[in-house]
Amino acid sequence: MIWLYTEKLGKIAVIAKGAKKSKSRHLSLTLPLCYGEFVVFKGKNLYTLSEGRITNSFQGLLNNLEKLTYSTYICELIDICVTDEEDNGKLFKDFVTCLYLLNTDALDYELLIRSFELKILNATGYGLNLDNCAYCKKSINSAAYINMSFYGGVCEDCPKEYGISLSKGAYSALKYLNTAPMDKIYRLNINKTVKDEIAKITAYIINSNYSKKPKSLEMLNYIKE
């Protein structure tokens, strides 16, 4: 049994018959993180793998512990946050883009992961509104507080409750990451303190709203230490 995240069928469980055999034509198709084209057919309850072709096996991710951990984490987010067989072409493309960017040395991995977290929150109904006050709906350019009941910034005139304080620099960075394509985040240059503020926001929303807490977070925190 393997798990596939697809552009047209969403997240599906697939039976790969004989894939554990060393000479199986399906063996390479069932390796972790493989990206390619898969032909499946649906039986009574489950899909069965018929054939496939690998586009990228992402060996660079498998051979680097930090990159592998980040890759495992975004896969775990898809598994936890996305409903079975619910297609989302934009999120699928963001997911594949994130893997490709992780497979390079061109970006800050931590910012890339924060960007993907925000993409998946937006795609699953928990996105942040950072352009308007969560209470009075007044347009705001920046703020020092995010309300975690309404998932939005709070202006200077409204109450600061049920949320998390952050610096205005972190708010601006979060606002940029929330809308910028992942291949453009190299333009953002922030220090560790601001990164930690952003991570606190995304981790809170993820841990509060989905059925499971990503176990890979523990490994991520261990690596950063």
C-alpha cells in the first residue's frame, strides 16, 4: 500500500502489487518522494497501480538529513491537512515546487517551509487575513498582534485578546510570505528572532486545527538546536 498525492485525484491510497520484490517493475515507483506520472485504476474500495514513469526521484533530498526532514514534514502536512480524494491543482503545484526548491541550495529552507505552511493553511480554510483588522475590518498595513480566533491582524484601536503578539517586522515578513510565490521568497532577508516569531504563529494554527500534530516538527526542532 502506498500513498500518492495527485493533481487530478487528490490524496489517494494505492495498492502496488508485488512492489516489495527486488525485480518488480513497480519497485522504483514506490520509493519515497518520487514525482512522476502514475496510471491507476479504481476497484471496489481502493486504487491499484498499473504503471508509471518517474520524472524526479529527488535523490538530493534523500541524501541530506536536513532536506529529508523538511521534505518529510511537508508530506506529513499534506497527509494531515488534506482530505482524501479532494483535488486542489494549486496546492499540488505548490507542493511539487517546494520539493524542487528544497532539492536546491538557492533558498533559506526554513522560510520555504513557512511559505508552504501558509499555502496549505490558505488552501484548507485557515489562511490569515493580514490586510484588514480581524475586529473592525479596517485596512491595515502592519500590526503587532494576531487574533487566533479570527486568523487576522488586529489594529491599534481594537482589543488584543485570544491571540499572539509579534513584532511589526515579523508581521510584514509574514504578510509577504502569505502571498508571495515560493520561488520569490529569496527576496526576504530576516533574522532568527523574526523567523521564530513566524514559526510560532504557523505552528499554533496547525496544531490547533487539524486532527494530528505533525511528528516531524520534533525532528525539525532538534535539527535547529
